[in-house]
Amino acid sequence: MATSNRDRSGTFPRKDYEKELKRLHGELVALQEWAKDSGAKICVLFEGRDGAGKGGVIKAITERVSPRVFRVVALPAPTEREKSQMFSQRYLPHLPAAGEVVIFDRSWYNRAGVERVMGFCTEAQADKFLDSISAVEKAIIDSGIILLKYWLEVSPEEQTRRIEQRIHDPRKIWKLSGMDLKSYGRWYDYSRARDAMFAASDSAWAPWYVVDSNDKKRARLNIITHLLSKVPYEALKRDKITLPKRQKPKDYVEPEDVRHHVPELF
């Protein structure tokens, strides 16, 4: 199904979304098996404002693949020791080894975004980071890693709707932090920080890919499709699988049932 030709004026039908996502999940599994076989190293960064849909995209990518291959990294606030290091240093140990796909739910660009806007670093520190990060990413790519950087762009109205959902929905309240509330009011500070980040780090070797994430379903399908197009994977030939015969019980007898069972309430 060619989603690019679909009328974008209405809500993406769930049935169509699930059908397309199922197909893409099959392709992600093919990518996974190719990465394991070839030793490919793939690193994907997701950045965007609070409520832009990063978590939903990452879940859509990873829900049908192996967590041993697709590894999600979401680092907590840095320790005092880490604060004394080169800023990107604490992220480097999490880069993929052969046969791995690493997904950063926020990345070293925290320094150019939330840290800059919320005053966790100085303007000089943010500028120093931006002056050096393209060279760091060039070294990452030169080491053989496929690096993809995505920025999810959400409108002020849609961000408000999603954050209000978090306030009122008990299933989503865990997504709402005090930092989210503080950053919500600084829309244009984040816009300026984003623009400076793009200007400094949208390089020929590691460009930023911007995604309209106002429609979550479309954003997920578009990102997965784009990610697959940027990795030169091939579907591996599968051996025919035949289930072996199950052994006969011989003298085995089920013991008297004394185990503790979960009550069957449903």
C-alpha cells in the first residue's frame, strides 16, 4: 500500500494502519536477521519536543523484533562524574556493536535541546557541543556505523492535546514529569534551540530527517519505511523448517496437582 498517495485530510483508518504496520514489521525482522548475519551496526536517534511521539515510534519499531538485536537506550540524568566528561562521552559506550541496532530515545542532542533551554548547561557549553558534534558523528560513521537522526515535529495545538491527555488519563500520567510542565511554556526557546541544532549538525554525512508527527499512525509508518530505505539489508534465504516428532511419554505420569494457580476470573 502506497501511503504517500493516501488522502492526508482524514484520520488514517486503523485497519489500514495495522495492515501496513504488519508488513513493515516483517521487513524489520528481515533487517534484523541481515544485521546479525552481516555484522552491520545501525544507530537511530529520535529527538523532538515533549509529546512529539518518540516513544510510540520506538514501540512500533521494536514490538516485533528481538531486544537482543534492537536495543533502546534512554539515559537518565548524568552523574557528577559524567558531568565532568566530554558531553557525548557517556553515550559512546552504548553505540552498536556488530549485529546490533541501537535506538536512542533522546541522545547526545540533549545538550542542544533540554539542557540549553532549561539552563542545565551554559550557552557556551551548548555552543561548544554544537561546534564539535559533527566531527564526532563523522568518526562514528567512519567506524562503520549507519547513523540516522530523526526529529519529530509536532504543532503547539497537538502537543497541548497530548499533554492534557497525560494529565487526565491514569494510563498516561507516568509520562508526565515536572520537567515536561516547565518546558511546555518555552515553545519558542525550544524552537530557537532546534534551529541552532539543525544549522550546526545537519551535515552531509549525518543529516536530520524531519517528520510531521501530528498524525501518530502516519508518522510511525513514514519513519519505519524511511529507516528501511536507508539500510542496505537483504532478506536472507530461510531453510525449510520441519517440526521434529515429539517423544512418547513412556513411563511418565503427571503428578497430583498441588501447584498454586492464578484464579480464572475471566
